[in-house]
Amino acid sequence: LEATAHPYPVVVAIATLAGLVAGGLMQGVGLLLSAPLDRMRTVLMTQDTQPRVRSGAVPRYTGIQACFARIQREQGPRRFFDGTRARALRHALGLCINEGLPTLLELPPFLARGVL
């Protein structure tokens, strides 16, 4: 079978661009929705590295609920989104590499999945 060109290549290009924009927006929404959970996970995992926690001057977090309440009370709701820009940049670069590499190497996308 011989490949034929699409009769409306501009329509294909616009549809592809619209799909990329929609995918990027959904990734951004997902990052924003999961940012507070990621922040609490990071705080809980790294609390033992803080000298004030190790010395007993600041009590340890006892769980997710206590962590959420204490961050909300002591630092304010904006602190749940600390590190979101760096996380978004990391995800965007990974997406570019995983989705752009097949085009660069002219491979079918399913062969290059999971590169990063």
C-alpha cells in the first residue's frame, strides 16, 4: 500500500496543535491539583533532616492530617504550592523528551515511551 498525503494538511496541523495545547493544559491542572499532596509528602519525608525537629524544639508531624493542619495554620495556604514551578518544569521537559524524541528519530511513539 502506498501512503497518500492528507488532502487538508493545515487541518491536521491545527488539530495536532490543539491536541498539544489541550494536553499541556490538562497536565497543568493535574499538577496544581496534586501540588498540596506532593508538598505534604515532601515535608513528611524530610522532617527528620531538620535540626530543630531532631533536637525536639519543633514537634514531628504525626501524619497527613496533622501535616496539613500545621502547614495551613503556621505557614498559610500558599505554602502548599511551594516547588510547583520546578515540578512543572521537570514534567514539561520530560514530556518534550518523551514525545519529541520519536519525531526526532523518526520512530513510532510507542517505541520511544519511557525514555525519561
